[in-house]
Amino acid sequence: MQGCGNDFILIDDREEKIAEEKKGQIAQFLCRRRFSVGADGVLFLCKPTTSSYDVRMRVFNADGSEAEMSGNGMRCFAKYVYEKGLVQSRQMRVETLGGLIVPEVEIDEKGFEVTSVRVFMGNPIFDKIDEPFFVNEQIGEIKLTSLTLSNPHAVVIAESLEGLEVDAIGKSIESHPAFPDRTNVDFVKVEVKKRNVITVRTYERGVGETLSCGTGSTASVLTLNALGYINASLPVTVHTRGGDLMVELKEEGAYLVGPAKVVYEGEVSVQNSGAF
């Protein structure tokens, strides 16, 4: 499945057939592009730990590390569980490592296909807001905002994203000692002539640059709102390399709206992958 080019392998593991200690290794194997299925990460559909939730989503990055949440992944996940009839309500309560997430699906006129998903992302916890941050001797000092929105993000406002070395700079910030658990890194350009229209490129923790990042897009909008760049009463259009997302800021928190698509379904053998 993919949401604006941010692609995931979704595995139904409600019967708990995959050993806990193998999940990260399987994600590493499956996510290797050209050598395996290929994806930015793996989503595991699991049984919730309590009846307070409808379903549970676990996210493993391409390097095998587990993430707290994924905005694009959540839209794919919600589309899957609704279209498979696993959840009857258009609004569902999903358990994640980052806490409760509440996506709501929009369906077509026939009532069968999910056309888009609106995800309640909650409120951020800011650590730094537009503060000087020394990266390393090669990159020097930059202005950076760090926050947690289910998972950690560092947001950097850039005058231009063209020619920006997203992988090199992103990796240096991701693994900086200031972030002992590593962080996602978002580079944001504000389109001056179009208030509430921004462009974002994201270096995802454990993955590298992706075509889109849902939590990163939301974190970027929240950062720009804190700095007075946008009009919080109106939706914000976020251009990513994989397509457009929309972020709405409400009194109760932020909402992320965007598409989710099924690319294909199939089977793959992991018996000779080294994961077993």
C-alpha cells in the first residue's frame, strides 16, 4: 500500500504467527528494494491489548527498528481494516506505540471503497522552537525546532529545497547526540505568495528520505503555526514529492487528510531470508 508514495507492506498478524523477536528482521528483509518486496516500512495488524481499541498497528522501519506511529501508514492501515470489514464504523480507535490514534475513512458513493482518510494526530510537545543547533563541523549551525507528535521530529525551515542534501543533513541530525532515540527530520519551505501552502521533504528515521511523511507534514505545519507563518483557522496544503496532503489545526489538535492506495496483494517466502 502507499500514501503519497510512502509505501508499506501490511501484514495481518492478528493470529500472532510471527514471533516477536523476528518482526524487525522480517521488516529488514521485506523492505529491501529490488532484492525483496521493497517498501519504506512494514505495518503489522495486531490484536489490541485492551477492549478500549478496535485494532492495533505496529510500524517497523526499513532498518528493522520499530516506530511509534506513521501518518501515511495509518491511512493505509485504516483503509485496509475498513475495506476488509474488520471495523464496521468509519471512525476507529487504533492502538499504536505512540498512543491512541483515531482515523476516519471517507468512502465512495457505493460505500465500498475508501477514497481518503482523515486522521486525528493530537497535540505536539515542543522541546525547542526555532533555536540555534550545531549539527557538526561540516554543516555548522542551523535553526531547528524539535517536537514529539507520536514520534519525534526535528523541523528545519529552508529558503529552498532544490539541491538540498536531504540525506546527508538529515542523517547527521537524525543520529545527533541531542536525539538519543534518533529523530525524523523535516525540511520545510513556505510558499510566500500562497499563505497556507508549504513544501516538505522528510528524512525518516531508520529509512532515509521518503516521498512523503504524514507525521512530518503535520509536525511541519504545527511548527510554522507556532512561529506565526500560517493562518491556523484555514487548512494547510502540504506539497510532498509523492503528492499533496492537507493538515487542519483545530482546538482539540491536528488532523491529517490524504489518500491511501492498495498497490497489490500477494505472498512472499521468508524462509531463506535469514530472519528464521
